[in-house]
Amino acid sequence: MSQSTSKLSRRTLFAGASTVGAIAAVASLMPSVQSVATVADQPPKATPEKGGGYHLSAHVKQYYKTTLV
């Protein structure tokens, strides 16, 4: 039987697959980097007069729900 003389070897195939995987990983992280920059552009909230600064937000409520047994 004759073998094909293709230059596609196992090493080339894995190198190409890893390159595509790395590019996909970087591309998936790019939108999250942009969204963080837009949040940082917002001005900070004013400091409360009585001190503290704790407020019950939706994120905190969600955390409290996860701690219930």
C-alpha cells in the first residue's frame, strides 16, 4: 500500500490545535476586560455621613442565599 506524501503530521496537527485553542481562550477573555474598564469609568459613590458604608446589594443577598443550609 502506498502512503500519502502529505506534510500534515501528528506534530503539526497538535501544534495547530493548540494554537487555535490559545487564540480561542484569549478571545473569550477580551469582552470581560472591556467591561471592567467601563465600570472603572463610573464615579465612586459618596461616603455615608454616619460612617460604615455597608449596604445590602443584590450581590450580598445572593451570597446570603448560598449560605443557607
